[in-house]
Amino acid sequence: GHATCGVNPDTLQPNPGETHLQRSDAAVWGIMTVYNYLAETGDLKFLDEVIPFLDGGESTVFDHLVRSMKYIAAHTGKDGLPSLFTVDWNDFLQIFTVAYTGCQSVMVAEQFIYAGRLLQEIAAEYGHSEAVKFVATASKRFARILDSDTVWDGSWYRRVLGDNLVMGSKKTRDAKIFLNTQSWAVIAGALDPAHTRQAMDEVHKRLNTPWGIRIFAPPFHKMPDGKRVCANTPGAGENGGIFLHANTWAIMAETLLGR
């Protein structure tokens, strides 16, 4: 379930510090990438290729994919959602994992449902459906929690839940609504259609600008503990700025909604 995000092209070794940065979303990208490769080439033998683990040993590509998803499904917080570990796609969230315990990623739960569907399709073509039966069970569990009052804030999906933390809620002073958990709720394809449509309506109402969609709003002036100042100027960069990658997911979500 863990992957290094930076590799030196000369040595093919992880960049210093990367081996200990545990990203909760590392597993899903591998599945999406392999799925796209298989869809283009039909090269199912690629799944038999043996590749090493970062921390020693080796196994097949298919086993890497299955183990990574099992890791997400097995490491959950008190609300039953995937552990955020150090961070997920949004580097900004490392600030919360330093200050709060038990942080869980709503976005990774949504991504797990989508990636799980791809992995089940891969496994069916590969003839190893038994190996991924756990995916359907975990996906249903995550979907049930995502559409409950634990995550659904009344008009949109929250972003991070911790032992003493809720981010992306009407109840918070700053960062009341995050873009990615609304987009990925649609892309997941398994959540309440009325919820997902309403969530994207709120994105247009609260986050849209003439230059693109903000990653969240309002931006932070101080962090929730009131003691620390955020790394970015309010409205810039990861503090409520506009991210191209996040905008592409919003476009996909609106397209899936037929809008």
C-alpha cells in the first residue's frame, strides 16, 4: 500500500525522505495506470511480470495491485474510512496529520470504490476473481459510510475526519467545502445520485471562479488550532488556490452527470 513518489533517474533509487512519506492514495494510481495499459494493449501477461518491493522481496504485478488494495481496506480509522497516514493526493493535508491523530481520507474511500471496480474487471479477465472478492465488500462498506451523516454534511461531502477533527464542513470556520471529495463522489459511481448532484451544485456555487475552480474555500488565515499560520497566502497555491489536476476531475464529474 505504500509507494515512493520520487525516484532519481540516474540511480533508480528513491529520493531522500520519500521512503518514509506514506501516501494513502498510492495504491489507486497503480491500478488505474495498469488498467489503462491493459485496455490499450490486451497484454495480460504483463500481470505475471515479477517486480521487486521497495522494502525487499518481489512478486507479480497482479499481486502488487491486490496487496495494495488490501492494505487500504485493512487500515481504517474510527469511522471506518481509510487512514490518511501521512497524506493523500493533497500535500497540504500533511499539516493535519502532524497536529491531529486518527485522520481518515474521504477522497481515498471514494477512489477505492472506483479503483476497486477496475481491479475486479482486471481480475475477471485474468481469471483470478477470487483474489479480489474483498474489494466488493470493502467498497459497499465505504459507500455506506460516505452517504451517512458521518461524511455527508447536508449539502456536500466532508474531506478529512480525525479523532478530534472534521474538515470540509459547514461547522468549520475555514475550508468549509473541498472540491475533490465532491468530484470523486461522482466518479466513484456508487453513491447517492441526489447527494452527488447536490454536491457538484455547491461546487459551482461556492468554488467556481472565472479562472477555474478553487481546491477549497474559504482559505485558511490560521490553522484550526489557532496557533499556526498556514504555509501559503490565503487563496494561493494549496491554500484555496486553483489546481489544474483537481479541475480535470470536476470536468469528468460534470460530464458523468450529463452536464
